[in-house]
Amino acid sequence: MNSLGKLFLQGLAVIIPVSLTLAILWWMAVSAERFLGGLLSRVLPEGWYLPGLGLISAVALTILVGMLTHNLLFQKLFAIPDNIFKRLPLVKTIYTALTDFVDYLNPDSKFALSKVVLVKLSGQDYQMIGFVTREDFRSLPFDVSVDDPIAVYLPMSYMIGGYTLFLPRSCLVPVNLSFEEGMKLVLTGAVSKERPTIGDVTGAKDK
């Protein structure tokens, strides 16, 4: 029975991540097909619509929007709803939080790469993995009193939550991990089978 239980848990370890990933992808594909497919079936002449055109259209539309973001004219057009959302109560909070998070994940953003750090607090022997989120505090409505401050987010393992600390740069040691590798390591409590090597880079980032 112990062997059967072990095999069952090993099977779950394979089935659950694959199933959840496929379920999310399926939900996104079905939603795109339902919305854009229904729209295309009304617009296109009878007999022209084929199942799957909605999904293909969603992918093509996403790529097109990405291309247009490099065009100055469309940048100004995209700025109109952006400014509107940032002025609406409640909507502003949700919208700015989502855009900041997506920008943090964007490999071309100013936050990309070299932002995973080991945090060692003064007087403590342990270290924590954190993610640098801000180094310029001029736009904040308060003064950060620590010397040479950096905002570092410390996520919790196996749950949604964490802490944002304003720490002196001397407390941080940059590590050679991508954002995705560092976040996976933290959220899984470092039990991930793929354990990336944590190595110090050439030193703390100069100001």
C-alpha cells in the first residue's frame, strides 16, 4: 500500500501541473474563439467562417498590437484609454497595478534582468530571495530614510502575498537568476526539481 500511495502521489505530481496548464490554455483559446469567432461568423459571408478562425484572429490581433506599439502615432492613440483609466477611481488602482506587474514581466522593460537579489538583514544570519521593484523614489509622496534605498519585494511561498521592504543597497547581493527562475524558486519553497545555480555577479549595481 505504501508503494501504491507513493506511485499515486508521483502520478499527481505529473498530472496536476500539466492539467492546470492545459486547462488555462484551453480556457484562453475557447474564450478567444467564442468572442472573435462569433464576431467573424456575423461579419464574414455565409460559409466563409471555419472553426478556429477566432483563435487565429486573436493571436494575429495580439501580434498586430505588439507591432503597433512601436509606431509613434499609435502610441499616442493607445495613450488615450491609458490616461482615461488612470483617472477613474478604483479602475485606476486595478489598471495601474496590472500594467506595472505586466511591465515587470516584460523582457524589454526597464525592470528586466539582474533584479533578483539575496537579502540579508542587519544582525541576521539568514538570507531571503527578493525582487527589486524600484530604485527611484522621487515620485513617491514620502521620504525613504535608509541610506541608498532600494525597494525589494519578498514574496511568500505557496501563497499570494509578500512584503515590500525599503532597504539600503548594502543589504542586497545580485544573483544570476531570471525573474521567472527566482519567482519559481520562491513560490515553490525551493522544492522545484530544477534548482538553478545561485551565483553572485560582479557586485552590487553601481548607482
